[in-house]
Amino acid sequence: MKTFTRIAAAATLGAVMGTTAMAEGLYAPNLAYRTGPFAATGIPLMNGQADYMNMLNARDGGIGGVMIDFDECETGYSTEKGVECYEKTKGKAIVTQPWSTGITLQVLPKSNIDEIPILAPGYGFSPMADGKVFQWAFNTPLSYWDGASIILKYLEEQGDLSGKKIAFLHLDHPFGKEPLPYLEQKAEAQGFELVPIPVGLKEMQNQSAQWLQIRRERPDYVIMWGWGAMNAGAITEAVKTKFPMENMLGVWWSGHDADLKIVGEDGKGYKSVSWSFPNPDAPVMADVKQHVIDAGNSQTNEEEMQGVFYSRGLVISAILAEGIAVAQEHTGKAEISPADLRWGLENLNFTEERIEELGMTGMVPPFSTSCANHTGHSGGWILEWDGSKFVKASDLIMPDSEVISELEMAKAQEYAEANAPWPVNEDCEM
């Protein structure tokens, strides 16, 4: 394993800064959802996030000699509770992690006033990619529009989409509606019929009406934008109605191992796009086991550790930790401010070499951010359920950045005008 060069450098920095920094700590609250209808997906994600930060604290003494105070404020995925958690934690926080598109949309205007970075890896409002307009928001390494683009690219590889019918089965919630502007634009441009089919929060576990509609519509493909209990409900209904699983593809939040294990072999062929992938042999997994699991400081279990969502939690905390370390290097300070972290998150560079240094080879695609690009638009893999686990079914597929960038800029400008006066960073170069 290579030396963890950036973190090691930051640790040296922390030693130089003295013990005061170590005593203070860096407060990085997580607006968690271990309860409620989405808990099944939230728990492995939160466990992965917490375990990574606990690993850094135990192995390295934190980041830059500063311990990470990784606190959780339980939201149950409720937007109202999420806003309460944001207000409760923002006083000393260097970051907020809202964990819901609905919560993200509510705290988005607040972040300009409070000057606290929003870290929303792979979720939130897709135009947040435009760092000129959304100075304090980051949805690295992929947006929902990126995900929709990768899914369509994969389907195009299977054959021309012109004249095809695609059902869009989605949670009737800001998260589920987020990819619609992109999908509608592509449907018109490519000549396929898009059939949106919403699933209400009270219908997640009983989708008989939605799947009756799918049987009537007879779509060529079903794209699923599901979350929590909706995923298991949809996959169970798909099996029951004998929909061809190889023609059903989900966003990365619809690729949870536990949901597919309910149907086992019957789910074989189901796919989801993903910007993370488990690698049990990765050095970071051994470090987490040694410093956290074996020490009895984790809520996870061996089965969960092998899953896609747990490893994604590790990756998410690695992104935050890297932003902190980059900011420390840049400022020469161990105790960084929210503004310093914003700079760090704007200057991420997850090269293959850096990913290897972090002990995460194969777990996340390369990406980089900038002042103007707060997403990074990395590629994604198509994962396929083989009856017992998810396996990679494609090489890395890159999103249609040109089309997406135009849409991002247009929608970001639209948002800024609708919420005027809205501060725009004109110093960013596109």
C-alpha cells in the first residue's frame, strides 16, 4: 500500500500547529436517517460514513492532527426535521450533509447566508454543479442528470431508442422528479416515448396500481428512481408481473443489495448505475476492520460491509476528508473554516494514483472539481444483479457533459432569477 501522502502531510501540519487544534476538533455533522421508511438504505450508508471517519481518528489522529467530530442528527428523511437539524448544527459546523433532495433544496438558500458548504454526493439539485451560481453546494462526483445520461447511453448501446417506450418509475418526491427535465429533453431529441409513473410515499410497499399501468403500457424499459422501501416494493412487483429484469435499470440509490436479496435468483439481470463499488480486498477495508470493527466501534456487520451502500458511505466520507486535507494544505491551518473547506471541495483531484493512495482502488471513478464545476461529472458503472450480488456489467461510461452543462447553466440561471437577489461568483472561470 502506498503512503497516505496528503493525510500524512496534514498530520505533520497538525503537529506544527500544536495541541490546541487537536482539542477543538472539526465538526462535520451528518443529517442521518436511520429511522423511517428509508432506513433500510440509510443505515448502511451512515455506517460506512461513520466508520471511515472513526478509522481516520483511530489510525491517523484525525486529519492534520485534528480529530473529526462526526455527529449525527436524525431526520427520518423528513424535510422539516432535516431543516431543524441543519439549524441545530450549523453554529460550529464546517459542512452540512443533508441526505435528501428535499432537505437540500430547503437549506440551499440558507447556505449563502450561513456560508456553510453543502456536501451532497450523488444527490440534490442537479444544477448545483454550476459553482458560479451555487457557491456553497457540491454534488460530487455525479449528478442525477449524469446518472440519467449514463443509463440512456447504456440503453443506446443495446439498440436505437427511437420509437421505444421507456417507463420512468419514480418516487413522487423532489428526489424522484429531479431527472425529469433531462429525460424529457432527451425523449424529444431521440424520439422515444417517456412515461412517468409516480409512486407516492404511502404506496412504496404496495405498487400494484403502478405495475398494472406498466403491464398496460408494455414499455421496452423501466428506469427506476427509487429509494428506501420503494425499491423492494418495485422489484417484488416486477418479479410478480414477470417483467424482464434485464430491461429494468435503477439510479444508484436503487441498487441496494438487501432489496435484491428479497427476490434472489428471480432478480437476476436487474441493473443500476453506480459511482461506487465494493472492493473487499481494498486496503481501506482492512484498515476499517482493524481500527474500527475489531475495536467494537461500529454498528455494521460482515454482510453489510460487502454491500454497495456501505462502501459508498466510505467513499462519501473519503470525499469530505480529502476536501478537509486539501484545505489544510492550502491554508496552512489545521483548524479550517467552512470557507476554507469550500476551497478544498472546489479543488478535489481524485486521480487513479490518489485513489490508490487512499486504499480505494476500484471503489470510485476518477474525478476532479473546480470553482465552476462542483460535481466533477465522473463516469459511472452499470452494475448487474447476478442472483446473489451486484457485479460490474460495463466499463466506465461517461455522461453527456455537453448537453448536461447547457441544461445546468440554464436551470441555474433560472433558479438565481427566481430567487433574486442571488449572489453569483463572477470570478469563476468556466
